[in-house]
Amino acid sequence: MASFWCSAPSLVVWPLRQQEALRHLVVLGPNKEGKRTFNHNFILCICCRFKTKLAASLARSRIKHDLLSMECILPECVRKKQQRSCSLPLYAWVNRLKSSHDEVQGVLKNDGLLQVKSIRQLAGQTFCQDSHCWDTLVFPAQLKAPLSFTKLLRDHKLIIQDKSCILPTNAAASLLPDEGDILMVGCFSGLTVAHTASLIAEKYEGDKNNNDQPMVYVCTTDITERQSEEIQHTVDKMGCKSK
């Protein structure tokens, strides 16, 4: 059996197992730091088995505190942050592996969007060029749903991504020499890899017949085989050519 403890409004929920369940935990060998670890997959399975009881516990807490929705359990400061995040502008970079700035902007204008000069002028059906990233367009937050139904996003010609991911990639691309390959080391998404390749494609657009164009080498760390496959699947969809 499992018992659940829920504290509103902070929404602290923790599944507590009894001693007989804890005895089933598999203790693995020491890790690199010499510390023993538990079988985390087993713990995850235990938690998933009791998700129905967890949902019921949350529902009882909601009724007890007379809350209209589960969002009301969150503290006021968290709700305000969530509201502000929903109003932030939407950033999307043009995938030069499949399209161009002129094509994307032309499609947007044909769909009734008006291009404005700065982010301060964004309102309604408008978009503008980002002032920091030359391959990025900015949209009002309310256009996220309409954009998701356009062919630009379905065909991966326009990629929505957080600016915190877009800006470093643009900064690195601006420092690229005329010759040489790129080595990406660490943990990142397939979109970041594809964005890097897109920026290189635009930089060397006039030299398409050159077989010595720069390559993007990716060396990921601390990821599973499934995560590696997801990265490969993403870059393939974006139009990257793997070797």
C-alpha cells in the first residue's frame, strides 16, 4: 500500500512506501564516486502504479480547500510568473536547410501578417526581425496556436524555440572562421544541432558546389540510446545530412 501527503497551497505531494515495498529496491554497485545507487526505474514504476490514488488525493484536497481548479493550488507568485511567461513574445528561426528569409516572410505576409520594425510594435497579426539574431523572427504570444497550423511549421521551415537557445547558437556562428569544422560537445537538443547546421548553410550558401564545406560534429555526453535516437530523428526532419 502507499499513502499520500498533500499540502495546499504549495502542492507538496510525496508517495510514501511502507517497509515491505522498500525491501524490493535493488541496490546496485558503487558508481564513479564510490556511492551506492538504487534502481531508479523500479522507483518510477512504483510511483506510476499509484498515480490514480495520487490523483484522487489531489481531488480531495481541491474539494477541501474549495478550489475551482488545480492551478489555484499554486502560490500566487507562481501563478503570476506563469501568466507573464504566457505573454512573452514568440521566437522562431528560419531553417535555411529547407527555406529562406524571403520565402518565409512572403508566406507570412500572404497569410495576412504585417511586418513591423521593432518588438515594441508587436500586436495582433504582426511579426518583426529580431534585433540580436539575424535569422530569427518574433511574433506576439497569441500567434502560437495559429502558427502551429501553418505549412511553415509543419514543413520545418520555421522552427519555434526559446531565445535562450537561439542566441548562443547565433553568437557562436558569428565567430566561425572561413574554414574549419564545428565540434559540439555536451548535452543539447536536436533543434540546437539543426540550428547550427542551418546557420552554416546560410553562411556558405554561395559555395554549394564546394565539397569541403564545414561539417558539424556532435559529441553528446550522459544521454541514453533513446535520447540519441531522438536527436538523430530531429536533425533528419530538419533537413540535415548525416554521414
